[in-house]
Amino acid sequence: MLQKKPKPSNNAFLKYTGMASQMAIVIGLFIFIGRKLDGQGGVIYTLIGSLMGVSLSFYLMIKSLQKK
């Protein structure tokens, strides 16, 4: 008897698309908060916010990839 090949699922596509969306939202949120703290001038809080957002998003991505 011939065995049917399993259909490729879209789970991997959805997983990585969700991860990219999560990263964009986290980074954008931290940049938004940094810009609000900076007010009219300065960029120090925006820089700190963007670095914190990137760090947190990488941390969440690594944790997500370890779960399998």
C-alpha cells in the first residue's frame, strides 16, 4: 500500500509571522514611550527605549524558539 505524504502545514509560517509582529510591536512600544519621555527635545530616552525594546524582543524570541 502506498503511504500518503503528510501535507506541509502553515504552522511554521504563522509562528514566525507572529514572532516578527511581536518584535515590531514591542520595539515600537518602547520607542513610543521613549519619545513621550523625551518631550520636545533630546533623544536619550528614545535611544534607551529602542535598545530596551530590541533587547526584550530578542529575549522573547529566544524563549519562544526554545519551547519548540
